Amino acid sequence: MVMKVLVCAKRVVDANIKVRIKADFSNVDIEHSKMSLNPFDENAIEEAVKLKEAGMVDEIVAVSIGIDKCIDTLRLALARGCDRAILIETDNLLEPINIAKILKKIVEKEKPDLILLGKQAIDDDANQVGQMLAGMLNYPQGTFISKIELEKDTVTVKREVDNGTETLKIVLPAVLTADLHLNEPRFIKLPQLMLAKKKQIEKILLSELEVLVKTSTRLLKAMDGEIKKQCKFFNNVEELITLLSKRMVM
């Protein structure tokens, strides 16, 4: 069974770093922050590598969109087991809809059987790209995936839902978004990082893809999310109901 998997590798601020707001509240200050691979994308890449080790996948292609420094992120993906990497070079801050448009072009070029990406990125927490990409491609999709069983023409997945898990059997090609419960990403060793430097990274300018990038939102102000709220303890339910009744009247 010859199968290709496309995975995403977004460059984000390291999950262990606390970002700060700029003095003028114009945005978050990440200029000198440690950057890393998006944790949810790590799960997607790990699962693709496990499928390859099981003999179900022949090639894994990693894709990143952004500035030249995203090469470091792609090197991490290659060190984790990806075979090739593609960098879509752009200085623009892209919204999820534009990311999906760009990935659609790459899917049409690479023709993977399976697209695996993290369910969301930890910088914007949008959780939109996978769903939008599936819609644009008219592919079936599975989101919040916690288990994958790949077959010849189908993939059976378990996905996290509000009241438990849901099992779906999806016809390939398909788009899947990985949850943190999918697996435990492996530790990268130094020899793997050294070998990753020898692997191929293809660079494509955003302008070459002929994608119409349109901005529909703008950032007005960035504020620290740590807001102290007043708390009140109640001795019984009746006290709570009384307070809520007063608030409703007001």
C-alpha cells in the first residue's frame, strides 16, 4: 500500500513560555521569546510517523507557512521522522481562512492520501484550519482525533466529543485533526537532529501559489488575560437563588 501523509508544522511560542503584552497594548511581545513546534502538530506528526513505522505510510511531508525562521520548526518535524518539508515563505500574518487556502494549493500539488494537523494552534486557539481545509477540498473530515486505524481506502477514528467518544469510518483522502490524547510524542535525540539537517526543504513563495490573501479582521488592543474576579461563598442554594433573582430584577 503506497500512501502519502501531509502534516502541518506551525511555529509558535514555546508552550512553557509566558508571553507579555507590549507597552502600547498593540500586540503580544514575542520578539525574544523561545519558539517551538505547535504541540498539537507534534501529535499529528507523531501519529504519521507511527503509521509509517507500521508499514502503512510511505512518505510524510511537513508543511509550514511563515518567515524564514520557520525552517527551524520544519527541522524539528524532520527530526521527528518526516521525509520532506515545504516552507511557504511569507511575512504576512495570516488568518485561518488564508492558511486553509494555501494548504489547499499544497494538497493539490502533493496529492496526499491523508492530511493530519493539530486540532488548533496554541497562539490563537482558533481551531478552524482543519475544518476549512476539508470544506475547500470537499474531503471528509475527523476532528479532535484520539485514535486512528488506517486501512487501504478508509481510516477509522475515535474523536473526543462532549459526552465521551465517537467512532467514525472515513473514506480516503481525508482531513484529520489531532487531539493531545492521540499519542505521546517521542523525545528527539541529537543524531535525529543532525540527520534532519540533511533532509530536503523546499521553499515556495506565497506569490507563486496565486492565492488571494484577504484580511477580514484587525487587532484593536491586546490585554493581559489575568483578570481578578470577586468571589462570594454561599451557605446554601437559597442564598444563591435570592442573589440571582435580585440581579434579574435589576
